Amino acid sequence: MNKKLIFMIFLIAINLLSFSNACFAVPATVGVKNFRGLYYSLAAVTGIKPTPEINKYFKSIMTRLPKDGRLDEVLNPSTLMSIKGLAALFCKEFSKNNRDLSQKSDQEILAVLSDRIYGRNLSDAELKTQLSLISSAQDKVFVACTSQASSMEFLLQ
């Protein structure tokens, strides 16, 4: 056999192997942001440079946050409360830095935040739930931001 034929057989074999591996591959699993991803994602969506208070809290809870980005790492109360606390600190700063947003209607507040945090509009059901959540809140921007920034949708990668 000549070199060209051997090379062609080699390429066909490689393609067949990769095709068979793709066909029988293990389905992808759902992942969540790990501790670093959560921290940097919260900073990005809120536009907040982490303050000393945020950094101190983050360092104190870092070991309770997802390490490897597996879903089972967030399914315990300690982790969920740590995530909520970190989101709340970023959102507190976001609310302070965006006082003009608090002058908007509840629906406008939610629309701005869902675009920043989820990159999409809320569904009718989500909007109804979020509206009831913030309707009596003193700082609607803070409450809506914290709710969305600590949601499972935000945690999912």
C-alpha cells in the first residue's frame, strides 16, 4: 500500500471512532457556577467592583460555595444561604449606585434587572411572582436584584 492510501484509511478510522464516541457519549450534566464564577458573575451583572465588605464576606463563605460546579453542591441550606448573602451584598451596592432605577415602575425595575441578570424578559408567571415579591418592599431594586441574582437560573451555567 502506498502512503496516501494508508493516510486515507487512518483518517476514516479516526472519523469513525469520533462518530461512535459522539453517539454513545454520556449526556451532559447540569452545572452551576463555582465559587469564583459566582463572585465574578455577580460583579459583572451588577457592574459593582467588590467592596471590602463583599470581599470579607466572600472569603468567610468561600468553602460553603460550589467548588466544582456540580448541582449537588448547591442543594443544601448552608450553601443557598451563602449564595443569597453574597448576592445581597452585591445588590445592596447596586441599589445604592442606581437610585434612579428605584424611581421607575415595578415592572420597569424587573425588566431592567432581568435583562442584566438573565439576559431575557421575564415570563408572565415570573413577572407576577416577582411583582408580588417587591410590591411592599421598601427597597424594590435591592429585593428584586437579590431574588434574581441568587436564583437557580442565575446559578446554572
